[in-house]
Amino acid sequence: MNNKFELNLTSIPKELKLLLDLIQGNDGEYKHRNTDGWFTDINWDYFLKLAIHHRVYPLLYLELKAIESNLIPSQVLQTLQAYYQKNTFQMLHLSGEMERISELFAKNDIPSLFLKGPVIAYDLYGDISLRTSKDLDVLIKKRDIQKVEGLLFEKGYINTQETITQNDKKGRNYHIAYFHPHKKIEIEIHWRLHPYPINQPTFSELWERKRVSSFTSYPVSFLGREDLFLYLGVHGARHGWFRLRWLKDIDQMLKTKLNYRKINSFQKKYQYSYMIGQMFLLANCLLNTKAHKEIKLISERHSRKLAQLALLYIKKRTHSHVNGLKNLNNYHTRYLFILMPTSRKVLFILTLFYPSFKDEQTLPLPSYLHFLYFPLRPVLWIWRKTVKMIQL
């Protein structure tokens, strides 16, 4: 495949371009540059906000620390150092809990796969302090949900999500969040990798290809290399790559040995081709990532369109986060629709009609009447919007 693509990057601010240059990490190349021009007219407050939003401050701290330039304010380095140290403690804290949860589930005959967190940080970067994680994500079989919830309750976790209805589990929802008030740790229990209607491997298939981490003293199972690569790619695409940490993860994975025949086979089987194409284009243009020649882009034209949409989305989400603008739910729904392959678009639209906990809050009904939420959903949605407009 072509290893150099072009996207319209004219709207990206200088601070974001600097951030992207730094996280490429080209083995000390930056130290030999004429950095005077590199750091000229940088809004450092904005740069720090970008670093925090995109969750790449550990990498930025180490890069900037290694660069000798009086143009980098000491306050910037001190702030990044504080976040770096806080993240290191957080990752160590999560590592201990990850082992305990893995052991708890194994002793109760519950197969589990850790999707992100310290085990992924170590696998991708070789150092858990170089990647951030706010929680632990664990994939289990759907039939084990009730059993897992009981075990977590026994260990002091509480369900912090709004009520998850049976319709949610059948439709858009694919995980439940639990929080430990004393340990200050959140765990997301997944029964699917991605929300419906995205295609995905079964748990049994993922379990057959799993790896066991060498980073922990108690065995912790996580996704096989190609499964992890595609999971991170689809996850990033679903969220419009609004955190550049996800794109850096892909950059790191492409530096390892991957079975590209498997990747090509999986992306075709599960209809990920457009999303994976988008991922490669973004990684190449923003991080100068080189993709292997065996990778096949099914439709480079459509992937380029999706990549350009993601750039706009990255800019919108970043601006929204930094300046506190209104949420982008409507834009995100449209983006997801365009992201879907044609064969899944109808199913995606149908998921929008699945009842949610908001419908139950608006009109509580006994469980034997929950089927009424399907025809009532449009009415309840209009009612909520009307009440919201009146309150404004």
C-alpha cells in the first residue's frame, strides 16, 4: 500500500502540530533540531490543555525533558512532571487491582480478557508509566454478568451507571461500570467488544487467541496481537480518534510483529475495512506512521473521506473540551452512521429505537410492560426535548 497520504491539515493549530511532532518519538531527532523556531509563538497554556485532553502527557514530559531549550517554560515541565508522576502511581494502583480481579474471576471459573489498562500499556510501550488509563476494562461472557456483579459487590464495588435495562443489553449497551469508593477504582465489565451492530469475534474465538501477560505475578489474560490491533482501531474510529493517545497506540503496535494476513482476513470478515483504512491514513498523516506493504485498503477513497471527517471531529472535540462548548452528540451520531459499512447502516438506525434508561426515567413502567417502550420511544424523546427547551 502507498505509505504517504495527504489530508487537509490547514486547520490544525500550531500547538497541536507541536504535540504530534513530539509524540512521534524519533529517537532523539528533536534534540538535534534548531528548536528556536519550533517553540516560537506557542500558547503553552493551550498546549498543556491539549496534552491533558489527548492523554499523551507522559510521552510529552519525557520528550520535552530531554530537549535543552530556554524557550520551554519551567512551569510547563513542572506541570507535565506532576501529571506524569500522578499517572505512574495510578497505573501501579490499577496494576494491583487488575491482578486481584483476574485471580478473583479465575477462581470462580469466569474466563476474562483485559482490554486496556496497565497490561496494554506494558505490551505496547514496555513501561506502564508511558500510557494513561482511568479504569480497567474486562471482557467476559454475557452469561457471567450476574455472577461477576455479585463478586464485585462482595468486594465493595457499586454499580454507578444508570439502570441498565434488558433492552439496553440487547441493543446499544455493551458494558456496565462499577466503582470502588475506597480504592477509587472503576471497572467496566464488557460482554461485547463494541456496541451493536458492529461485527466482532465471539468470546470463544478471542479466548483461543488470547495472550497471558508476563508483566504481572498472577496470570492476566488479554487479547491476541491481531485482535488487540483491530480492537484498538475500531475503538478509536468509533470515538472519532478524539484522543490522540489511541492513534499513538496504533503507531506503537505497527512497530511490532503483526500477522498481516490475519489482519486482512479479520477486517474483511468483520467489515472493519473502512475504519482500519481511516486509521492508517490518520496515523500516516499525523504521526508519520509507516504501514506494512501487505495491508490492504479496500476503499482508499472512502477511508480518506472518513479520515478527513475524523480530523474535523478531533478539532471539534478538542475545542469543546478546552473551551467548554456544547456537547457533540448529534454530530457524533451522524459520524457513526457514515462510519458504518452499508450493510450495517440499517441495523445502526434500528439501534437508535431501542429503549434506554432515560425512557424508564421519563415514564416508569412495570417490567411486564417494557415492550411498550419501543412504540413510545419517539414520543418520550420529543417530550424530553420539549421539557429541556422550556427549562432553558
